[in-house]
Amino acid sequence: MFSRGAEQTVMQPEMKAAQPLHHARPEQKVEVVFEPGEERVALRYSTWTEGLGWCCQKTIRVEADQLDELHRAITVARHRISRRRADAGETPKPAQVIQLPPLS
């Protein structure tokens, strides 16, 4: 019925654009959604369910003035995980650049 491999984002009328972030598990994804007329974004966490397709589990709205703080927190978490992996002897993976749609 639905194909998990065919990554399609259905935008709700109140949402301007959605950008999926690729996840290590193909049955989970996080989308960054720009809400038109608002100075905020929404982070949507969805899971794949056979027979239903992608189902949004959680939505977190982040105000524009919180984005820098969120970015710093994610950067700190990423560095801590990288350090733990390095201490465990894992080879570091190259960073991935995620292209987001322009805010126009």
C-alpha cells in the first residue's frame, strides 16, 4: 500500500515546507517544518507503520529565538557522542550536510 522507500512529505495546509532528516533507522524520521506567518519551526517525529505509512508521533514547536540555543545543545550532544565513540575505538564518520529549504 505505502512504500517506505519512497520518501514523500505531505504538507498540511498550515505548514510551508518540510525537510526530512535522514535517520539511521528507516522506520523513523524527523522533519523540520517552517510555519508560514510564524517565526518558528516545528520538529516532527514520525514512525513507519505497515498498512498506515508515516504517522506523526510528536511535534515540537521551536520559536525563532530558541533556535540558536537548540543548535548549541545539539552540537554539544554530537561532540559528546563522537568522543564516546572515539574512546570506544570506533572510527569517526564524516559529517553530513543537511540542505534546508530557503526561508522566503
